[in-house]
Amino acid sequence: MLITGAGGSIGSEISRQVSINGARKIILLDSNEFALYAIKQELNEVRKKNDSIAILANITNQDRITKICKTFKVQTIYHTAAYKHVPIVEENPFEAVTNNIFGTKLCLEAACDAKVETFVLISTDKAVRPTNIMGATKRFAELILQSYSSDAKNADTKMTMVRFGNVVGSSGSAIPLFQQQIKEGGPVTVTDPDVIRYFMTIPEASELVLQAGAMGKGGDVFVLDMGEPIRIIELAQRLISLSGLEVRDEKNPNGDIEIKLIGLNKEEKLMEELNYRSLYYIIFKI
């Protein structure tokens, strides 16, 4: 197994899951040295074999990825490496295009060249009718996989995409931000009272990614059933309550933490969509 972006929130959990499921060899690839070190050390403690391979590399280096795939006879690639933070990507669009689009294309070409059996792309609900650059780059990456999958010369490599929404506890997600704001005494910042999002945990997302990789026929987009979406403002209220504090508002002026509405960013939707209705999807139940 080769996991790109192995030091990230999803990449590191996929690394743990494939380790638990008995992968013979795990190739951890990341451009972040410390994140790579941390996940390798963790796997070494769990596996007691010291057989995970940490490779410091960039996914845009096609020759390096090809050599890695051929040298270690990689059978499956979980491609989680991506720039994903919407506001940062908006400010750095060319880096996002290089990494999320060209990086995916080059990794996929390396996989086809090395005749890797399965290539799984981690996508996002923001790829559906994207309103921001991050979502657009992920949609572009999906289209690249579907195009390559339809080419008979790539028949040796099965390509699958997995799309889901917000992951609880992932770096940069709303919950850790709210927790930090509560810890600092507030205010907790919410863009709009009507914003709703889908949420799932990191282990749930990673486990279903592995299932998708095993079940894909080629060119599939798997959409994970994430249950009912919740309002972000309600999430903020619950976190404040769970911290043993009260929301400060007009009804309770003596409360502890204020919720401040800062307005919806132009690249955000009130509600994320999980699919295009004109396409066929396989739905997983959590």
C-alpha cells in the first residue's frame, strides 16, 4: 500500500487502518517531514515490525513516484495528498492547481506506468458544483480519473474516487477552531445562522475509503452516506454547552461565550451537495 499525504488527518488514519488490516508493506509518502516522522513512529509501535517505509517526496515528481511504485511493487495507492483549506487555497490558486490537479494527474500516470492495481482518490463534497478553487481543483481531479479510466490502455489500473463532507477533528475543521475560541473566552465565529454541513469522524471516513477501494469497478465515484446535516450555529451552541458554559445573547446577556456572525464568504455555500443527480453513485451507509 502507498498512501500519499500519509501525515495528514485522513492519510494517517488510512495508514493505521491498512496496518490493522494486515498490509504486507506500507509506504508512507509526504512532503511534511515531521508529519511523516510522527505517523511512521506510531505505526512502528503498533506493528512491532519496523517495516513501514517513510518517503519524503512531492507528488508532482512523477519519476520519483513511478520508481517508488515499481521498486516496492505497489498494489494500491490511496491518494490523500492535497491542499484542502478553502481560504488558503483561494489566496494561493496556482499552488492548488499544481498540487491538486497536476499532482493527481502525475501520480495517476505513475500508477498506470507501474501497473498499480488500484488507485483511490480522496475527494470532497465541495467538488459538486464548486464555488471555490479548492472544490474546482478536486472536481478537475475526479474528471482526470474518469477520463483515464475510460482509456483501454489503462485497464490494468482500477481507478476509484471517494467523496465525503467535513471530517470531525481534521486539521482546520470547524470543531477544533470552535474549541480553541471557547478556550480563549470567545467569541465563537459562525459565518451564517443558516449554514449546514455534513460531518463524519476520521475513522468512519477512512474505513469507508478502504471499502470503496475494494469494491470499485473503475471510474466509480463513491459518496458516503453521512446521515443528516447539522447547522453550524447549533454545533457551536452544543460545544459551548458541553464545555460547561452558557451562550451569551439577547436572551442571556450574562452568558459566558458570545456567538458572533461574521458573514458567509463568497466561496462558501449555505449547504454542501454530495452528488450530481444526473450521475450514478453507490451509497455507503455508515
